[in-house]
Amino acid sequence: MVKRTSLEGDACPIARSLDAIGDWWSLLIIRDAFLGVRRFSAFQRSLGMAKNILAARLRALVDRGILTTEPASDGSSYRDYVLTPKGRGLFPILVALRQWSEEFDEHPDQIAAALVDRANRRPVRKLLLTAEDGRTLAPEETALAPR
């Protein structure tokens, strides 16, 4: 893995988040974990990554507290990779990325699946940014304020 500059101490929370998440391979690993992938070999099959790169990404996600390992659920000697609460907190980010692509992709007909509510199989409503009083906020209606 190419050594990159750490953004861990950056004052910007977006930069700090990117430092914790890593890169696009890491987001795809996290996506697969949400889809139920738990084993190294299953991640490798799904993503087609070189084993050394996958091992480094998984190790980094474990080190950052996004994934944890636990004994395999089938009792074998393998280890399963499982999302932690910190990792599960990334779900809205993945949904936002998915919805952005569904809206702006040049070939939306090539997107293989839609995100639906498991209970009623209806599409999930687009994520919106809302104020404390429930109003939907546009970018120009927000500002940064010192803590």
C-alpha cells in the first residue's frame, strides 16, 4: 500500500473521516460487509482484489475500529470480519453515495439493484438534510460555526 499523509489531526471532520475510512477499496469492503460478506475469501471473490492488498485494507479497517474479527460462526478455524458500531455508522454514507450515483450516473440503467425497504420491498426515500425543526435544508441554508 502506498504510504499516504495522515489526516487524523486535521481540523476538518471530512478529512478526518476520510483518514479513518481509507480509500475506495475500503468503502467497497464495508459495502460487502453490509451485504453479509464475512470471510477473507468471500471478500476476495467479490472484489477481485489481490490478496495482499485485501489483507492490508482489512487490517487497517480492524485497526481503525470499523471492523472486528471473531471466531467463524461455523466453528471452523477461520475468522469472520464483522462491522462494529463505528462501522455500522457508515451506512448512511454508503446510502448517500448510492443515491448520488443513481441520480447523476450517465448510465443509470446499468445499476444492477435498487435499495429497498426489506419489510415492504419499496424503494428507500432519498436521504435529506433536515434542521432540528424538520425543515429540509439546501447547501446554501447551512453554515459552519466555531465550537
